[in-house]
Amino acid sequence: MTDVKHANDVGDEKLQRYYRLQQRLVDIYRDIFPDPHAEQTVVVVPSLTLDPRELAKITGAHHYEERMLFLMMLLQMPRTRLVYITSQPIPPSVIDYFLHLLPGIPSTHARRRLTMLACHDASSLPLVQKILDRPRLVRKIRAAIRCPEAAHLTCFTSTNLERELALQLGIPLYATNPDLKYLGHKGPGREIMTQAGILVPTGMEHLADENAMITALHHLKQNNPGLRKAVIKLNEGFSGEGNAVFSFADCPQDRIAEWITANLPERILFEAAGETWTRYCHKFRDMQGIVEEFVEGQDKRSPSVQCRINPVGEVQVISTHDQILGGPSGQIFLGCTFPADAEYRMELQEAGRRVGEVLRDRGVIGRFGVDFVSVREPDGWKHYAIEINLRKGGTTHTFMMLKFITNCHYDGDTGEFIVPGGESRCYFASDNVGGDSLVGLCPDDLIDIAVEHNLHFHSTIQQGVVFHLIGALSEFGKLGMVCIGDTPESAKAFHDQTLAALEQANQPGD
């Protein structure tokens, strides 16, 4: 990342202070987390501290700061305080919406324990950078923390900027050490998964430029003459936006390298709209990347497993999903269904646990996910691990929303969420609902339409639709939904009915 201050401002003395702060997490995890009546403060900084060039590809990216509003559900614990900071103020109607979802506690009581702060800055700088640039805002956050010994900072991803903020606030960061962030990059991720004994697609890591890219493509085709496509990935790409596919169609086997060199700029197909070969090469030289075979199959899925390494070093599997992917070659994350197919969800759990053990031994804590490409073969499913997301991901908020709003628990023996009555719950979730047909709908319109069509979440039956990314609706026609049902079919039906109701309600009048 460029033009970001504080990014490398970490000396030995600061590191020692950071490590001392981090030691508090063990006591917080052991003494406070299990006690719903314990006093604590959670500071939420939903900063998308990612490469700005890749972030610019996401429509309405600044509204993704709303995805962590699910943490308001923590306010159902009567002595928990939440401090939530955003770039721009969140509309009161959106805050009211989440507070009214709280089970078992008056929203007025929860609101008294909620502090919303904003930078009033719509620039493209990461949110955490904006906070660090405002010393008075940092002091306001610090003043909102009743007891620093019972407080922690949570964020979307962990970089030197988040670490610097934790140091200035004097509270630990519940995330992996930023110095280990590289373990979630594409190349090191392949090495971690291989060390864990997980199958990965054939490929090459640590590629520095387009010449190395060409060499890797050459080796793949030379060693597998029948290979039809290869995937090229930026080390720090996310949501599939940094991926590209190269087709070997018509490639002669006797002069592979020359043919690739001549055809690569024209034959490469980018997942991100508007990407160019020149710009992609510049980013590849800056970030480095990998090349691997494009896994094909008649029945192909894209499942994932989500895990957590807690402060005392335990690896916990917390969910599995089947991902919904789009884009030119189906590599961009659009949404997910929970749980993953029963045929292979236990296999995903085991793979996630093994990857977690390797990451734990490297010093990682916090959430991570592992993405797969899975192909049905005559003797069962074959899973290729393709990526580690060493941060909160596109499935974190959906899983957490279901957990908090229904008070369910994850059954590791079945891979299902079980609500207090003993029934299981599924969901169909997406961050990319809508389009031009929804532009102009306001947050209040959204709630009105959901209630009129009886699609909103019902706490009595623990089914219905929960919305997020509400702030992106009017300007971009973009919305997130978690559609909770008692079967995968009923969850998908909630999604389809809600989208149809919104589109119909936004038709021009007479």
C-alpha cells in the first residue's frame, strides 16, 4: 500500500508494548468471554485496510464498513459496551434496525451502551488511517473505554495500522500479528496448505513479474499437455478480483514458451471489470503472485471452511459454506449457503483443522477461512485448497448474525447450527443482491417492503431475512441479505421472494 502514514512505524519498544498488550487476551478470553454478565468494551474498527487498487474494483466499497454491524448483537449481554467507528456517520434508521434485532433485551438499554463515532471523511484512505490522523477522535475512543483491562479491539483485517491504533488505545488487538499477515497471501498460503497435507492445484509461487508468469505457464503446459487453462493470481487479491484466467487453446506443444509470450496479453481474461494487461502487470510486479492449473470437472463446487484460533491456542472449526461465485470464469465471491453439502462438510472441517494447527504453530490467532475447488469423482469428492483468508471474510458476518440472532450453536458432529429448540437452521446469504432496479430505495423503504410481505426476521419462529449493507442500497442498488430458513430450500425462497418484492415495489408509478 502507498501513501499510508504510520505503516512501517514500528520500533522495538513499540513491539514490546504490543506483545505485552496481547498477553491480556488470554485473561480476557478465559475470564470475560465465557461470562455474559462480565463488564467489557469491544472497540470495532471495520477498516478495509487492503490494497486500494483492488478495493476500488468493489462497488460501494466504503459501505462495507457496515458489514460488522452484526457485532451490535453483543449488546444483548447487559454489561457489554460497544464502540463502533466508521468513515461516515451511519444513518440512525440503520442503527435502529440492528438494535431492534437484539433478542431478550430492550433496545433502549442497548443503545445506552453503544457509542457510534465517525471520521466524517469520505476519502479512499483506510478507515484506520483516518482515525490515526485524528488525535482528538482517538482520545474520544479511549474515553469511551471504561476499563482497558477488559477491552479489546476487533477489526476486519490486521495490519501495522491496526496495531498502531491498538497501541494508542492501550488495548489488545484480537487478530493475528500483522507481521504474519503474509501467511494469508496466495503463495505462502499454498505452502501452508501443503505443509498441512492438503491437496493444492499444481502451480508455482513467488513469481515476481510477467517473465516469471510466462515461465510458470510454460512449465504447467509442458508437464500437462492436456491442460486447457491456468489461473494467475495477485498475492494480495481478494474476493477473486485479483485473479485472471489464461487459455491454452491452440497452443502448440513444440514451442510453448514463444506462443505464450506472444499470446498472453490478448488471451488473459481478468475477473475484475475494466482491468488491463498493463495495469495488471504493474500490480503483479508490486505484489508478486502465483500461477496454478485451472481445476475443471463436470460437477464442480466452491466450498469453504471457517475456523478460529483462540488466544489460548485452540483451533476451532466454526462453519462450512458452499460459495456462490460469479465473474467471467466464476472466481468472484457473490455469496454463500450454509451449511456446505453434507457429502463433504466433515472433510472440510478436518482440512480446516489441519491448516489451523500449522497456522497456530506459526503464531497466528483469530479468524481465518480456507477456500476450495471440489470436483466429484467416481470414488467421492476431490478437494483442492486454493486460498487462505487470514482475516474476517465474506462469510464471517453471515455466520455471526445467525449465531447471535437465534442463540444457536454449531454442532461439530453434523456441521449444522442448532437453535435452542433442537431444530437446525440454514441460510442463503449474499453481499451482491440487486442492481439498477433497486437504485433509489431508501433504508426505510427496505424495511417497509420486507414487513409488508412478511419477509423480515421473526424471532418467534427464528426464520426470515436480515439485511446488511443497507447504506449502499439507494446509491448503488446493492444490498446484503442473510436469509434464514429451516431448510436450504426455504432459505433460498426467502431470498427470491425478497428480491422480487423489492424490484416490484421500485417500479415507476403511473
